[in-house]
Amino acid sequence: MCTVTDFVEQVGDIWLTPLFWDCECEDDYIHSASEELCYACNMARGESPDSRVVDVLKYADLLSEDLVSLVESAMTVAAPLFSMIPF
């Protein structure tokens, strides 16, 4: 059974989301999981890491609103005290 917390994972001090992945580009490096390939750098989804939640939230206005909403909901449940401000 899938729950909202399946959309985020804590690895050490870093929160990741499988809903997005990072390619090797300097700009526009966050891709939705439905994109299999970055046509700019030719990185494939299967060879790339999941995106950091802080990066997804930082660039939310450039990403799928529905997927970002899922990440936000998952973080509310998984880590209610999560803050993008590191203090």
C-alpha cells in the first residue's frame, strides 16, 4: 500500500524524493520522474540520483505543481518540523 511518506526518504540529514531526479546540467537539472532522459546532457533517470527536497521546494515554481504538492504533503507528515532555513 502506498502512503504519502513513500514520496520522501531521509538519508542522513538529507531528505530526497523519488518524484524528481537530478541530471548533470548546471541549470534546469531537476526532472520529474516521468521524464526518462535529459536531452541537454543525455543523463538517464535510472543512472541519476533522486532530487533533494530542499531543491524541489526552492524551484517549485518551475516544476510540476501537482508533484511539488505531493512532496510538500509528504514532508508535512514525515517531518512536521522540516524547515528550509538551516538553523
